[in-house]
Amino acid sequence: MWTAQAENRLRGRAGPATVTRMLVRRETPEDAAAVRAVHTAAFADPSEPHRVPVEATLVDELRASDAWLPALSLVCAGAEGEILGHVVCTRARIAGEPVALGLGPLGVAPAAQRRGVGSALMHAVLGAADALDEPIVVLVGHTEYYPRFGFSPAADLGITPPVAEWGAHFQARPLGAYRPALRGPFAYAAPFNL
Ligand SMILES: CC(C)(COP(=O)(O)OP(=O)(O)OC[C@H]1O[C@@H](n2cnc3c(N)ncnc32)[C@H](O)[C@@H]1OP(=O)(O)O)[C@@H](O)C(=O)NCCC(=O)NCCS
């Protein structure tokens, strides 16, 4: 039941304000530099501030590869059209077959983090992948962040990582077209291995 106290408690928990206006849309050619800048800032290593993170160059390499799926590279733009975040899924393989998507990178500009941008991007890209009849999305990521979007350990579905140390960080999200026969070794698009 709604009460003013309950709403205040929720407000108190909410932390920074949510972004008042955001638009999730497909990436356009004009977005490429801003997308690179978002990942450069999101994945920056404070101990090496001048080093360009691999995630920033990875997006450019993926875009130039045959694994790129334009419908699954999404940006989140703020009120002035500024790019706040980006996510992409690219063609990946299970047991050698091009039947899976690899998600990543997902990055949100530091000033816009914890305001719902990452969640909006995740929901949008999973919905788009499902609408395209893709059966499964696989990623390596935070075990406290991705389960809220339906991800669970990929090993539980019989999908094995190329790097055993990924362990529980190697997660999968079955979509409507998923079938249990999708099992075996997983491989990201080639640029992930550069
Ligand atoms: C991780 C990231 C994409 C999340 O995007 P975001 O817009 O900040 O997240 P949202 O606002 O949608 O969600 C916020 C929630 O996610 C949680 N969260 C954010 N980053 C998290 C992390 N690294 N691990 C666990 N939970 C995390 C917050 O605690 C918050 O939870 P709450 O609402 O229960 O308090 C973003 O913080 C980011 O770009 N981080 C740096 C790059 C990175 O780590 N990318 C992901 C690689 S796996």
C-alpha cells in the first residue's frame, strides 16, 4: 500500500536523481566518437589515467568486423542529445555455430552512473535481441549487476567459457527463441581476442 512514509523511504534509498529525460536509440555514424569517449571514461583506470581502455578501441574494432549487428548497438542520449551510455551485442558462437550474441561493452559516463542509464540500455538491447529472434545473450560481467536482467551462470545451461577463470562472471540470458540444445563452448567475435 502506498503511504507518504513508504515513498520517502524509497526516495531516501534512491541515491542520485534519475535522469529526467533519456532517449535510447540505435547508434548512428555521427555517434562513434561520443561512444568511444563514453567507454574511455567509463572504463578508465585511475592508476593509469592516460591509457585508453581496451573497451574503447574494442567497439571500433567490432564495428569494422563482420560480427557487427547495427540493430543491436544502442546509445542513451540525455536532454541535450549528449551521449550518456552505450551498449552493443555482436555475433558470437556456441559450438562453432553463429547462434548467440555476445554483449559488451556496456558503459555509462561516470557523471551519469547510477541514474538508470545502464538499466535502460540493458532492457532495450535485450528486447531488441528478442524481437530479432536471437535465442541467447552471453556476457562476462559483474555478478551483482546482471542477474537483475535475467542473467545467470552460463555453465548452468551447458555453455562453457573460453577462459575457465571467468567462472560465475560468465553469464547468459535465454530469450524467447532459446532451446536447450544450445550447448557447448562459447566464442566471442574475433576482436575480443585481439
Ligand atoms: C555498470 C554500469 C554499466 C551500470 O550502469 P548505471 O547506469 O550506473 O546503472 P543503473 O543506474 O542502471 O543501475 C544502478 C544499479 O546498479 C548497481 N551497480 C552499478 N554498477 C554496479 C557494479 N559494478 N556491480 C554491481 N552493481 C552495480 C548499483 O548499485 C545500482 O543498484 P541499486 O539501484 O540497487 O542501488 C556503469 O556503472 C558503468 O559503466 N560502469 C563502468 C564500466 C563497467 O563496469 N561496465 C560493465 C562491465 S561488466
